Amino acid sequence: MFPDHGHRRIAVASPDDIATARRIAAERAEGVLAADEAARLDRLVAALAEHALGLPDGTLLIARMRSGAGVECLAYDRDPATAELPAPSEGDAPAGLGVALETVRAQADRFHIHATPGIGSALLARVLRPGADDAPPADAMVQTGSVMVERSGGEAARGGPFIDHWFVSCAPARGGYGPCGIALMIDGDTVAGGNAGVDAGAGAGEGNGEVYGPPRYPPTVMTPGVIRQVETVVAATVPGLPAPMVVNAIRRDLKGRPELGLSEDKTLAQIGRAAVAVLRFDAKAVDYTALGTVAGAVVRPQELTALGARWAMIGFNPLAPAAVHLLWGPGDHVVLYTGGCARLPALFIRRDLRTVEPTLAALVLLRDGAVCDDDHTILVLRNRADQVPASAA
């Protein structure tokens, strides 16, 4: 199961890949965009893919927006001839982009582009439903951006269903403390189903079916029902509850609800091998805890502070998860990411992404920070407390 708000990645190396990108865009538009908007999206994707086709490692990523506002198209390349962007001609869009990108900009309701000289360019374009808005709510303490992709080859290469998941919610705090929020990230172990041990006869042409080593393991599964349950647990915890207690509530609730089927060992192992990170935030500080393979940091101008974790999984290691409390302020960021990426907070500073739209910033980090082919989720939160109305703060 690959979620609709996950980005389908298309390496554009031939005209056939352009057709694939248009087909995926049409699938994502179904039930979201009306005919006129869907046609506009098709023109946008065709132009964007044509642009990517002529560049080294030209790649498109297409997803249905999690808010349901529309369809999001991302693109990046690794073109060493990339130069500084020309000065903006209108809003934040530079002039002289070339015919293909000018077409993309004309068809898009939202358009952002970022260039790293000598490295490559990255851009974001969205087509929205009439009346829809992709801006954060006026009282939201953070602006959120994310990129989520599966490894090359999809489920066949992965050995099981996709499990990475993220969730961000902003709401007024109880007790008059002003707006606050919570973020959740899950990074699943994707051990393939079947025998994990070695057949005693393997290599000798005499396999007898006896297997030594660990027992059979099912693939990791994050079903829609389990996702909804985890989000319900997170949303139901009171705003003042420390992040480690939220993680423990997830553990307890998932294990103790037989209607989810998680009380049986075989199924519990599927979610039990997942890593989880929970971040609580308000205007001034973040409280973070994590089990396992989710990494991150609070990123300030020319400074970052790592967010620590204890090595464990949801279903294993009963010790309380490690926790950290860090200050942050308007314009500061939190960067969270799953396995397969490296040193993204430092890269955030080197690429000067403080003023870049958070989803586009996550795309640049994916392009330059992925160190192996894996399922990747990168989540960027920008503190926008200075933009929250005083009446809500």
C-alpha cells in the first residue's frame, strides 16, 4: 500500500517516461480535480517532463496533496551547468526560465524554484481545486512540507507494503497557552516475508526445506486502519502530555486493541518493528522523543541541535524513550527524516534553505542527502509564530 500523499517518482529518460508521468498525474487527479483543472495538470506535467528529459538525472515526483487541495508536482535534476536563477520578474518567480518552465509556471496555481549552482535545480508546482488553498491556516504554528518516496522498483523491490507515515496537527493548547501542535513520523522495517533463515541444502542442489536461523517473518504492514488508530492516539493525548508519554500511549493502545488484530504475535510483529518519533511544539520550544531510525534536528541560522533517540522499536525495548526539550523561534526549522538519508540538517544550512518553501526544501534535501535506495520520508517544519494573529497566540 503506497499512500496517495506519497510521491511517485519517475526518472525521465525517454518519451515513454513522459507518458508514464502524465498517466500517474491523471490517476492522482481523479476525484480531486475537475476536468478543466485535470487538463491543466496534464499540460503542466507534459511540459515539466519535457524539461526534465533534457537534464542529467531529471526526475519528477507526483502526489495527491494530503489536504485534498489538489495535486503536487515536484522535479529535480543534477545538472552541473546549473547557474544562479535570474532575478524575479513577478512575485517569487524568476524571469527567463525557458519555454518549458514558463509553460509550467503558467499552468500552476503555485510555483517555486530553487537552484544550487554547479549542483542542480528543484521546483514545485501545484494545481488546486477551485477555491482551495494550500497555505497553512492563520492560527497554525508551523508551515509543513514533506517528500515521501518508495525505493526503486516499488513493492517488489521492497519485499512488502510501504510503511513510512507522517502526521502533523496544529490546534489551540488547553489552559490558555496559545497554539501548539504535534508531529508524528513512523519508519517501518520492511523485512520480506518468507524464510529468514538459510535452507540447509542451499548451494548443494539438495534443498530439503529445513531452515536454520530466525523463524518466518511477515512483511511490515501499516494498514489504513492502523494509521487511523495511531493518529487517533496522538490527537487524543492532551497538549501538555510529554512526547515520551505519547509514544508509550501508542505502544499500549496498539497492543491492547484486539479489534485491530495487533494482539496476535504474527500481526503485532508487523507494526512492532516500526520506529516512531513524536514532536510536540509551541511558539517557543519543541519536545521530541523517538525510538529507532528517525533522525532530526532543530535548525537555526548557521546552527543546529540534533534530536536524539533511543534504539528501540514500538513493540520492543520497554525502556522509556529518550526525550529532548529545545528552544526555537520564528523562522527556525525542524528537519526529521527516516533511514537512507544522512546529515540533512547540515545540508539544510549549506543549501541555504531557510526561506525556501518547506516542501521544496525537503525535495532539495532528498536530491542531495539520500545515500542509498530506500523508502525515504523527509519532513520540514517552519516556525511561523510571528505570523499567527495575536488573538490566537
